[in-house]
Amino acid sequence: MRGNKSLIFITAIIIMISFFHLFKKLNRYYYGIESIAKLYNIKSTGKTYYVQYIYYIGNVEHKSENQMGLLNKGKRGNFYKIVYYSKNPKNVEIFLDEPVTDTTLILEAGFTREDLKSINNNR
């Protein structure tokens, strides 16, 4: 009988995690707006990395920070795809595995030609 309770508990946890991921994907699909962010700082606290980045909504600059876990794929000064939520623009997800190098897209996202110099320095 104890084994059945453990199995039910594990199954419930798996269902809850699956529901959370599905909800997150649906939320991104319906309310997510893609843009571009510039990574300006990387912090390490032991085994965990934090990335800090700048992005623009309209002409307003926003700064955000995300915990990235054990692996850091980003480089300071580079540009990456982000998704922010129309209902809460401070809720941002950065995709360090999707760098952006198209200067036209970067300029359209609110950055200046001065910001682009960091791309050339990191190549």
C-alpha cells in the first residue's frame, strides 16, 4: 500500500510539472512579444550564473536579470532574442542559444549604432 502512495505522489508531481510547462508555453504564445536584448553583465555565484541585460519597449529602456543555472552560453555585449509578456513587460525570458546579429533588427529593437560596436568587438 505504501508503494501505491509513492507512485500516486510521483505521478501527481509529473502532471503538475507538465501542466506548468504547458501553461508557460501557452502564455508565451498568446501574450509573448519577441524582441532583442543586449547582455551587459554576467555574474557567477558558485555554480549558478546570472545574466543582466537591457531591452527596449517603445523608446523606454528596461533592465532585467535571469538566473541561468549551471551553464552560461551568453557573451557580454552580444544581442539575444527575448520574449516579454504584453500583460507584464517586466516578465522576460532570454534565449542565450538564439543570438541576434542582424544589425537592422537590432536597430529596430531600439538600440543605437553605438550599441552595435560591441558586436564587432566580440567576433
